[in-house]
Amino acid sequence: MLRALLDKFWDEDLWLPPNTTWEDITPGPDKAVVYSDYRHLLYPIPLALVLIVIRHALEKYWYAPFGKSLGIKNTRSKKAPNNPTLEAAYINCSKIKHKQICALAKQLDLSERQVERWWRLRRSQDKPSTLVKFCENAWRCNFYIFNFSYGFFILSDKEWLWDIDQCYIGYPHQGLTSDVWWYYMISAAFYWSLTLSQFSDVRRKDFWQMFVHHLATIALLSFSWVCNLYRIGTLVLLLHDCAEIFLEAAKASKYANYQKLCDAIFTVFTILWIVTRLGIYPFYIIWSTSIRAPMLLPMFPAYYFFNSLLCLLLVLHLVWTWLILQVAYKAINAGKKAISEVLAQTSAIVLISPITARLIDTIAKRVHRGQHFYISIQLDISGVENVNTF
């Protein structure tokens, strides 16, 4: 029964172009080109453990000392007093309503104010220190610098970087080189490391959302690898990595209290984000996969699914743009103290650029005179990262 289901799932008519079999693209010494091997998708898992070790070593011996030299304090919030009943209620739901406060106060013979104070301390206890967030952003910034630089270096002599039609010409009999193999393995390992490290890092409010996001990214990379669609995959990776460098650098600069540097870096990020996410991605990548590809190769069901995932990413880009305006509107009306609560319910965000911030400030002065709102959003190849407020 299981064998029949697997045979149906891996049906060649679903996954491969017409007149192509799995045997045709199975790696072997007798083949004219090197094909991607689905078994290699297991390699990023141990490689992710190596990245986690490297990350912790860098954070301990480099990022943390460097952050402290910049004046970033590793202050920890005061721990909430031990109370098993309140702890159980907090784990069940970190957001509490007034009725629950009254019930817990009555049950524990405490005042409502004491319950509220314990809840605030417990929430603060879960928040990472500024130094921890600085180290996290420094690690991601350095990784994106490395991954983008390596990706651009190895792709600079690849014909499909300069002529996207080469992603489809000759498909699926396109040779895989060792440098592209490493690019895919390292990228997949990075998202595996983010997935695994979530269980040891400070638990965030968006824990499960980010967990699902990382798995979705890994699935997209794995799908393109199995179908030998790695050429278009490398272009999508390269396109998204370039802007992430400046986002992480801007956030790290903010945590170090270099506001002018943060504004300057984020200005570059804003330009890159608009150009890559709303310019190159839809009008070059999606146009190619949707218009040019059907002209150059016979279509098959798996390709339509892969292209739909790429189009879904474009929809998310548009949604993120709308959320920028929505979050800004909520920030103006809710006030600075409520911004974190507004963003806690938002799955995607973007740092508002200095130009946009000045426009918002002009309106905000009528409501909250003199307050500036800086909201951080992290984007990724297939979703969103963490939510932070500056």
C-alpha cells in the first residue's frame, strides 16, 4: 500500500517533462552531465550544526565583546517570583484578560495589581537583551554578506545570470557544478540552523510562525533541487540575499545607538528592497518563469506548482508593502507604548525609511507631538523573519 502511494506521488508524469524518466536524470558516471542528487538534501542538516557552532563561537568571542565595546549593555530583566499557578497560566497564554487577572488574584489570594506586575515581569523575562539581539543581527549580516558574495562570485561566470533563458534551454539535462552545489547546500543549511536554533534561543512570540516559515523555505529549496530547477533557484536566492545585508546592518546599528548610520544604511536597504522585490523579481524573474519558460520547454505539473510558489512570494511582497502603511497608521493612532502590541500581531514588517518616517511624523505631531516611530521588518526568500521596534 505504501509502495503504491509512493509510486503515485513520484509519478514521472507529474515531476518531469514529457519523455523524461527518473533514470534519465539519476547521477552516474555514465551520464554526460552531473545531475542533482536528492540524497544530498540530507547534507545541510549536519552542516547546519556546524553553522550553529560557528555562530555561538562568533557571538561569544567576537560579536558580544565588540557590542560591549560599543556601549551595548547585556542587561537582563528582573525575574518574576516563582509561582507555579501563574507560570502555568502564562505558558498556556501569554496574553491575559482582565477576567483572568481577577480569577487568578482570587485563586492565589493576591491583589490584581500583584498579578499584573508578575505578568509584566514574566513577559520582560522572555525578551532578549539588546546585546543578544545585536549579536543575532551581526551574525545574520555577516552570513548574508558571505552568502551573497559567494553566490555572486560563482554565478558571475554562469550564463544564466546574464541570460535568464539559459535556465530553461537544455532542461533538465543541465550540468551541476561543485560551486553551485555548495551554494545550495550552504543556503539550505542556514535555514536548517535557524530552525534548529529556535529551540535553544530565547523563545519569541512568533516562534511557531517562524518555525513554519523556515520549513517552507527549506521545502522550496528542496523542491527546486529535486526537479533540477536549481538555476532559477540560485537567482531567487541571490536576489533576496542582497537586501538582507543592509537590513541586518541597520538593525545592528540601531542597537548600538548609531542612529544616523542606521538611517543611512536603511536608506540603501529601502532602495534595494523596492528595486529587487517590486522591480526585478516580478518583471524579470516571474516574467521569465511565466512567459519565457513555456516558450522554451514543455510544461509539466510540478513546474506549475513551483511557479505558483514563486508567484505566491510576489503576492507576499505586495502584502508586505501594504502592511507598511497599515502598521504606520496603527502606530500613529495607538501611540508609541502600543506599537509593540500592534507589531506582535503582524507577521511581516519593513523598516520605515527616514523619508517615510518624516512624512509620518508630520501627521503624527497632531496626535503625538515629537514622537518618531521606527519599525523593523525582515524579509526572506519565502517569508518573513522577526518583528522588532526601534
